[in-house]
Amino acid sequence: MLTTYLKLSGSVKILLIPANELHLEKKHFDWRVTQYDEASITLQFDFENPEYVSVNEIDSLKISFFNTHISLAPLNAGLSNIGEGYTVVVKIPP
């Protein structure tokens, strides 16, 4: 349910950054939230054709968080939420 909300609301946007133009049409993926609590969020990525991802050169995922004051706000007032537009780039292992 949380995964669907984050996708539909645009609260988490994920962009594949390919290392090269080879096999772009075969690098489709889906993602879902596998763990969420007030201290962390864990995302699972499922590639349709993983054998075409990070071949010879490392592809990356750019993950950006929006609407964080609503969708990813911590329950504990002592913790701060992820900043609006916060972005991480993760390298995808071969």
C-alpha cells in the first residue's frame, strides 16, 4: 500500500542512469518498499532482465524524495524528516 501511494503521489521518483546506450529497452524495472519505520526506508528493485544491467560499465539509480513532510515524516519528534528533494545516486552492481 505504501509503495503504491509513494508512486502515485510522486513522493519517490526513481530514474535509471545508464552507463551507456546499450540495451536500454531491456533495463526496465519496478520497485517496492520492503521496510519502513521512523528511522529508515528500504526499497527493493526488480529488473525484468537483470543480465543487461551494469554490463561492462556500472549503471546507477537516481532516487529523489518529495512531499516528505507528509509521506515520510518520522513519528518521533526527536528525529528529522528527509529534506524535500533529497536525492541519492546508487550504483547497481553487475
